Amino acid sequence: MVVDFLLIGAAKSATTSLSNALSQHPDICFSDPKEPQFFSDENWRGNLDNYHSLFKKNSAKLFGEGSTNYSKFPHYNKNIHQDVFEYNPQMKIIYMMRHPIDRIVSHYIHAYNRGHEPISNINKALTSNNHYIDTTRYAMQIEPYISHFGKHNILMLFFEDFISKPQHVLDSTFEFLGVDRISVNKKVLDTNKSFNRRVIHYKYDNPKTVFEKIRKVGFIIKNYFNRDFINRKPNLPSETKSYILNSVKDDIQKIEKLSNRDLSHWLD
């Protein structure tokens, strides 16, 4: 087998909801878990059997996965574009973009609540960690994929469209992948909210022993009463908003040309 398409991000832009919807198609098999992050590791070549074992539906015509770290260059595998091309030069790439400020705020909340972000002040976090801005430089992330795979193998989507017209976006995605259109029940579109006390520290993700599983249950219970938890959208001062928009302005203008889409409202 070979993986046919990647849903690469952007992080916190409804990629989980989109992958849930695509996985409903009888001809599509999504990996389990949805984000194996396989190509984030430069030593992926020796682990192909393990990677392919994540795809369980042998009757599928297309295999895909949705690792958002594939669009967080240069913070993971710096050769990722060439590596994916080496694996499958016909790979199709799906990339969903969101208003820069909304994406970054959601990214920060998730990172903090999951234990990846130690700074409890979003304004300090944004200036201390360029991860947030780089992930929102959409042109910087997608242009290398276009160079390797050609624009015909790249589908650029927008979060706002998916929220307001999910079936329309899904129809476009099915057409891009070359499968029949199907209607998807909106109940499968997991909202994956940032304010979710079921989100637990990343170190409890994959408990292997009974003791670790017990600790995980205890942590979940404790987390419901955790005061150090962001449960509302933080206020961003105008200086921080200006910093974000000035940092990504050039990229947004490039995306406008690549997608033939007016995104001036993102920069207001």
C-alpha cells in the first residue's frame, strides 16, 4: 500500500473535523491515530511497516492521515517536503487555513492546557516562541509542497468556509481526491473545542501499564478541578494583534494570489 493524501493543517483549523468527515467515505481509510506524525521523524524510512499498519480498512481505495506537524516548518523535520516526495511523488496535500489571530489563540490555549506551553501569559508566549507565528505563515508552509508536488496536487481550504458550508467544502475535497461525493452527517464533525477539560497533559497520552492507566484516570478527575486551566478566550491587546498581523502580512498576500481569494478581512 501507499498513503495517497495528507491533511497537513493548519493546526487548530478544524482538521480533526475534516478528517472525521473524510473517514466516513467508504473508499477512504484514515490512519488510527489521525496524527501519526510519521514524516516528522527524519528516520522514517525504516518504519514503513509500522506506519502502514495504522491503516485498518484494507478495502479502501485511498489512504490518508492528518498530521498538522507537517505544516510547522522548520520546527520538525526540515527535509519533510523532500521526504514526503520521496515516499510518494503523487501525494495529494490538503491544507486548511484560518484567520491568523483566531488560529494562534486556539493554538496557544491547546498548547498550554496540554502542557506543551509553560508560559501562562499569551502575550509573553507569542514573543518567546516563534512556533505560533511560523505555523501561521501559511505561504511559507505550503509553497514548498507546491514546488514538489505541483499546484494540481494541492487543495487549499479555509476554516470559515468549512464552518459555514461544510458539505460544500467536503464536496470539493471528494472531487480533489477523485472519489464520489457523499453526504456527511454533521454529528461526525467533532468541534474539538479548545476549552475542554477532557484535554489532558500530553504525558498521559499512551499509558502502557496498569499503574500508568490508574494515574491517567486520577489526573482526569483532578483536571476537572484544576484552576491552572484556560477556559475562556484571552484578551489580546492591540499591540499583540498588530504584532501577529505584521508578522504574517506578506504570507497572507501570497496566499491571496495562490488561492485567488480576497483575505483583506484577515488583516483589518
